[in-house]
Amino acid sequence: MTTPVEYTIEKSANGYFIVKVGEGVAGYVSEDVEHPGLWVIEDADGHLMGRHHDRENGAAFLATWFGAEVQNWS
């Protein structure tokens, strides 16, 4: 069973939501202008990770992905 990763979401000036795990940036979530009702999910480097219909679930995905990446580097 996977333990949920704690994260925060901060709104930026450009309309993006920054997903952070601790002090690290896990990625960004923004409204998809081409597909209303979806949220674009990007990693911290701006690479497209996917789209989701729920901002919170997209942020949780990024946080979990970020947590897994950090553990792989340890």
C-alpha cells in the first residue's frame, strides 16, 4: 500500500498552480485552454505528464511521482 505524499499547491502570477513537496517543486497544474474541463499536468522541467479532470488529483499524481523520483536518487 502506498502512503500518500504530503504536498501544497500555490497559485502563481501566471495562472499556474505550483505543486510542492516540502521545499521541492514537483510540477505545475494549469487549466487546459484547448480542452475545457481538463487540467494540464507538467513536471518541474515543464514536460507534459498528462491531463486530468481534477486539479487535486493531478497535483497528488505529481507529488507521488516526485516522491518516487527522489527515492530513486537516494
